[in-house]
Amino acid sequence: MADIDQSFGTKTTITCTLTSLADGASRQSTVWDMGAGNQIDEFVMMRTLGLAGSIDYVFVYVFGALDTTSDHFTDAAGASDAAFTTANIKNSPLLGSVAMNGVTGVKAGPFSVASAFGGFLPAEGGLIVNNESAAALSATAGDHVLEYIPVYVTSA
């Protein structure tokens, strides 16, 4: 009888410029192909740092598309790292919230992309980060990291 195991692919950094992201502002990441392998999920982790007074939350949403040949993403998100109008976040599922801690760095996740879409991955997608922490995020690029890792089921 075969053993069923969980395994992980290669961790990959998601491009999303969060330096000095103002309170109330949002930014979308570049997209990545979520159907490139036989993964059953993508786990997302976030590391970030706020400024003094950032004691509320940063929200991470995920947007998707049905295929990789059109740019028909949830909430009309685009394919590149760019500013995103916060008021346009209407239909992108909430991936997770990050409780900020002032000038102390925080790590959050892993968040399951498949769970946000009812248990299955879209063909491709990306993230929208919405800063509602009550202060801007750090101006140092290295203080902000978004990563994903594919999750597989294997049998031996």
C-alpha cells in the first residue's frame, strides 16, 4: 500500500513594493502561475515592519484568473507590482490579516491560497496588501517580504 505524504516546492519571493505604504493605501503584487505544477495549494508568508503607531492590521487579499492567457483578474487587478485603489477591493478573498506591533517586525502565515478560493487554486493570481495599521510601513525595502511555497501530495 502506498504512503501519501505532503511535500513542498521551492520557496519564491513575490514582488510587491511595500516600502512607505501609507495607512489606508493598498498595493498589488506581480502575478504568478499557480497551475504550473501539480500543486494542491500555495502557502503565503509575510514579514513586515511598521512605524511608530502602527498598532492595527495589514490585510492581505488574493486575486485570481481562470486562465493565463487573459488579464481578467478579480477586482480588475493588474499583472504587475503597482498601487491599487483600496476602494476597489470588493471581491478579492481575504487571505489573512497581520496584527502590527509598532516598530517591532512581525511575521504572519502561512496563509492557504486554495482555502481562499474554496479549496482549489486559480490558474494564476497575486496579492493585494492593504495597510490599515494606523501608520505607514517602514521605508526600508528589506523589512517587507512576501513569499509563497507550493504544496504537493506525493505517494511512495
